[in-house]
Amino acid sequence: MTLQVVNSPFDERQTEILNQLLPTLTNAQKNWLAGYLAASQATEAPAAPGQPQAQATSAPTRTITILYGSETGNSQALAESLTDKLKAKNLKVSVSSMDDFKPKKIKEVEDLFIITATHGEGDPPDNAIQFHEFLLGRKAPKLENVRFSVLALGDESYEHFCQTGKDFDNRLEELGATRIYNRVDCDVDYDELAEEWMNGVLAKLEEDQGNQQTVDIAAPTPAEQPIYSKSNPFSAEVLENINLSGKGSNKETRHIELSLDGSNFSYEPGDCLAIYPKNDPDLVKQVIKQLDWNPEQTVPINKQGEIRSIHEALTSIFEITRLTKGLLDKAVSYFKNDDLLKLIADNEQIKQYIDGRDLLDLIQDYPPAELDPTTMMHWLRKIPARQYSISSSYKANPDEVHLTIATVRYNSCGRDRTGVCSGEFAERIKPGDVVEVYVHRNPNFKFPFDESTPVIMIGPGTGVAPFRGYIEEREELDLKGDTWLFFGDQHFRSDFLYQVDWQNWLKKGYLSKMDVAFSRDTAEKVYVQNRLLENAKDVFAWLERGAHLFVCGDEKRMAKDVHQTLIQIVAEQKDVSREEAEAYINQLKQEKRYQRDVY
């Protein structure tokens, strides 16, 4: 972005200053500056006496319903943001999660906006399952009077990208509803596309009402403290970086403590901290060398015209450690490689190729012909923040946040590799360094804070993190009552995470019961689900007394095995069929008494 002096209201000196400043500004800084200038202009030029004031939009005859399906809270936050925008225009809006909405009321809806994530391999989030089943089932009514639009959140690295949103979008059309704005599919870096979708929806509604009124947004004054968020992360100093794994462990699990002093962040047990990692400098160097690029050349990194050096862009802005089908589809037109063109024609081959490979593999296997570095923003996606369950209590540590991070190491296609964020903490980040962070609320993993409600926590490995934060907060509030932790890992001696903390809380009564499973210490492997079965009678008795059940950790194996074990326990202890036991467990979900944070 370069300002020209010709026909410009700025003199040469001002132009030079602006041309130096503009390319260095972040989106948040540009938005702030634009808002500040608009607010200044508004205060300097009030409406003349006798001039008619802007009138609020009159309430339309049609009502708006916003439904969200959310696993980690992103869809809920976007739904609430859209609600605020619509209410600012005096539109009549109701918003709710899909499991709080009675499916049969869908035929009474007029304008419907769905915002939904996709979980795992194309599944709906837990709080969208029943609505999804109803709408896609035979009992769904005709919806000729409904107008709709869908915003789908997903992760392009999964095969069934945004599948739940696609399901809703296609099904609503099949049922006769009218699409008033096209579905938008968002990758993990969803902010810009989500904003475009919201603005598109708002414009369409305004057009239908013959009303082009805009809403003035108050700009912050220069005296206000910055608001840190996903788009404007806080630079947190690393206070501690400790390897929790003992000698002889097959794992490397690190306890991280970060300073939040000056951030104005707060958090609750069950929330996550999101970290923007940096790519391995050796990998960045190899990619640049392979492409024969000048690391100091500047390139655009977004539509707003911000620029960075190639080295900085590949280090801090763009993801280079994972390949996705979407990336290959976009890259083929820039690479001009016939073999790559053949690869993307075969979905099965794509799935096999992208598994365990990164950008260096791609450019070595399918060398691009004179690839222009200025195009990278068009085919590389932004580095997504990595989210980690917080393992501390805000009330106990108001200026700190603690994390429990397992280092990911593996060998793939002849090269040793590490997880982007976990590898950075294991190999390059030391106390005194800073990392870019923001707090991610998790409204679907919330704990009770009273002594009368029993709580069962199942968290093997790093899945124990949120439970450490929860019990630490109960200690701070001096809450005792029935709390039962199931923890598992490989070895008692080397992998018993936070052993001293749990023993102290057991002694003081803040944790009333604990069962552990160390799978490699016995001839027959024992896991947390085995401990649940051994305690089936008491587990069921606690559930009957109103216990809340929480599961955190690996989704593909542990969480599925625990879920099946819970159904088995209910079936046996209640002496009912498996179908009735599943209904019992589903009822716990409906009552928010069975919550999971799985990954």
C-alpha cells in the first residue's frame, strides 16, 4: 500500500511518514486508527440545529433465529456476535445452542442462521447431535416459509471439512427453505470469512427491508488500554518451562507457567489458552533454500496489504508443517507441475500423500516452476493457534496461567519431526521468552462450585490439566464435598503428573477419591476405563446422586472407550438394555452433567 502525492491532501513529508507507517500496521491497529479518526470527525462535526437525527430501524415482521453447534465455543461466540449486530439494528433475534432448541419448532422459524463446527471425522458437535439427527431424518417438516444461511467452521486438515455445516445447508434446501446468502466454509483461521458472512447476511436483510442504515461503532480513545484477543494476542512472558516426565519415561510432558500481568485476561476452570507458535527455523531455512528465495524479500500476507519478509512470513504467519487437500488444490495453479495435477485428481492418493508430510516434502516431490513468493498468501493458510487446557486456577494465580503440554515427536517419510507448538516449548522456548496468547472460553466444559454436587473427573495423561485447575480453585474457595479423579498414564514412577499436588489435596479433603491406572507397570495393560468398571457400583451410585461427569483427553481411543464403559456400567447396574443405558447417558448430556473436552 503506497500513498501517492499527486492529488493527495498530504504534503511530501506527511506522505513519506504514512508510507513508512502503513505497511507495518496490524489489522487491529488499522481498525483502531480508522475508528479513532471516525470518532474524532463525528465529535468535530455534530449535526446542525434542526437537522433530523438518524432513526432506528423499525422492527421487521419476520423474526430471526440463530442456532449454533459448538464443541469448543467458537460457534457460540460468533452466534453471540451476530446477535449483537442484529440487535443493534433493532431486529428481533433469538439465539440458542441446538440442544436447547426444540427441533419441532423449526417449522415456526422464519429467518434461520446456523453457525456450526464439525467435530472429528465429519460428525456434529455434541450439542448439535439431536438437532442434526432430527433435521436429516424422516420427521423433519417442509420449510417453504423459512429463509436461511449457514456459516460452517472446520479444519481443512480433516477429510470431511465443514461436513456438519454442509449437511445443514443441503438439507434445509431439500426441505424447501430459501437460501438468502450462500454458505461460507471456514478453516481454523476463520475471523475474516466469518465477518464477511455476517456482513453479507446483514446487507441482505437491509436490502429486503429497503433500509441501508449503518450502525456507528464507538472507537476507543487513545487513553484506553488495548483489548487483547484472538486477533490482537497478548505477549506473555514464560516464567517456567519444566519437564514433568521422570527418568526412563517414554514421554516428555512439560509444565509451562506464563505471566498474564497487564493482559486483563481472566479464565475459569475448563477454559483454554491459545498460543500462536512459530515454525522450526531449520524447516523455514530448508524451504527457502529449496525454493531459491531471498529470505529478506517482502511479500504481502493478507488482503489488507500488510507485508513481511519471506523469512518472517514462513516463520510466524503461514503454516508449513501440515498439508491439506485444500492447500494442494490451490497450489496446483501456482506450481505448474503436471505430476501435482495428476495427484490432485485422485482423492485416495491425496489422503495417503498428505499424511505426515509438510511443505518441504511437497516442494521436493513436486518442484514448482519459478514459484512467485508473493503468491504464498493465496495458497498457504495461516498458522492456527494451538489450544491447551488451562491447568491452574485464576483465583489462585490471577497474574499467571499454567499449561500441561505433551511434546509430539515422530518420524515420517524418513525425517524426524516435532509438533509445531510442543516442539517449540521443548527445544527453543526458555524462561524470559515471550509467546503470543489469548484466552479461549469453553462454555461446554463448566464445573459446578458447590459442596453438594458430586464430581467425577476422568483425565489420563495431559487430559488431567483442567482438573488440576478445578481442584486448585476449590481449594481457593475452601470447597470440599465429593470429588473423584481417574488418572492414567504409562508408568507410576515417571508419568504420575502432579502426584504431589493430588496427594496434598487428598490429605486436605479437596479431592476425596482418586483411582490410577498405569498401563505399562503390569503384564496386562490397565486403563482408566478398567478402573471405572472395577468401581462400577460406586460410579453409578454417584451418578444417581446427581454427580457431574467430566472427560478430558484423547478422543479416538480413550474417550470412546470411556463412553462405551459408562454405557456398560449403567446397563449392568440399572439392569436395563444397552439402548436404555445409552438413553440414560444421553440424558446426562442434555442436563450438562456429562461434558467432554476431547481432542
